[in-house]
Amino acid sequence: MNLRIGDAVKLVNELKPLLVGVKGAEIVVCPTFTALHAVGQAIKGSNIAMGGQNCYVKESGAYTGEISPQMLLDAGCAWTIIGHSERRQYFNETDQFLNQKLRFALASGLKVMFCVGETLDERESGKMDEVLTRQVLDGLAGLSESDFARAAIAYEPVWAIGTGVTATPQQAQDAHAFIRGLVRKQFGETIAARVRIQYGGSVKADNAAELMAKPDVDGALVGGASLKAPSFADIVKNSVL
């Protein structure tokens, strides 16, 4: 919940020239709902796509305060985030509900970044594997091979979000490899090999290249560092070195 319309447009206008000619990465910005239309207009013709931060499980109706995938598409979005740790933590979104949202968003034509990740207590108490297994298998239940072509998994260790603490590249790799193994067991080798697994947790320009060099880390879900055009651009460029 950052940046009003003017500041959001200013950010992407600063970002566009910094990313001209960058290849090998799919670049997406996810502004607040109120800024979607204006940002969508500002990035037209650039190599930057746009996504929403969340969406509901219905196209329309008496769901005051919610936003549908169709509304996101109408505003120019290609992507949406679903299951961010803050949605799970502050809004009590369950794995089953997130699965409904994921499947409806995909069926509506959006691509989805689906977030999973453990808290510090869960990691320290030895429950990381259990938590990730539940979130991945329940959250992705019922997806088809064609669905996975438009769905990325974002691993965000909650203990490393906004804390300045980053999972080491090896910790990130271990978690990503575990997640890919879950996908392999549930959906098969072909899907497991193709699915993109992003890392999100205090990603910065100075650690992006090392994180992205790991074999099971396929991208980044950038938090605070995305609010400054130079730092976000440097993360993108360092990710494709």
C-alpha cells in the first residue's frame, strides 16, 4: 500500500529508460488499484507489464470493496499476485480460499504470481517443510498443465520480508528445490521443470545476481527496493547477467 497515482506514474516513467533493451526477464510492476489505469497508460509501448496485488473469486456482484480479475484486465493488467504473506497474515486468507482465487484468476485470463512461505516461528520450530507442503499442494490443487504455463510460484520467507534479513542464496535454493520437488511429485516432471519459482524477501541489487544464479531460483518478487526506480532497475539487470 504505497504510492499515490502521481508518484506511481513518476516511478514507472523513471523506470522505463533504465530498462530499455533489457532482455531475458519478464518485468512486471504491481501498483495500488487506484493507480492501475494511469500506470497502464504510462507503460504502453515499453517492456514493462502490469499486475494487480490481489483479486477476488467473482466477476462482479455484491462484494463491496473487492476487485475482480476482469476489472484488473480492463485496467490493463496481465498479472496478479495471489496469496501474499500479508494477505495470509492480516486478512486470514486460507489455502483453500487462495486456491479458489488462483483458479478463477487463471480461468479469467490473468497470469498469477502465487505466494508461499513460512514464518520465523515455523522455520525455527522445524515446520518449514510441513508449511510449504500444505501451501503448495492445497494452494495449487486442480491446476492443469496449461494453467502452469501462466502461473509462477513466489517463495517469500516471511521472516525476510521488510526486515533487512535475506535468506542466503543457499537457503533460497534449498527452499526452491523443495517446492519444485513438491510440484514434481504432484504434477510431474514436465511441469516441475517449467514452472517459475521466484524468490521474495529483501531482494536488493547487491544480492540479486547471486540469488538468481541458483538453479531453482527463476526470478524475484521485489518488495521495498521496487519503490525506487534505480534500485529496481539494477535488480532486473543483475538478475539477467
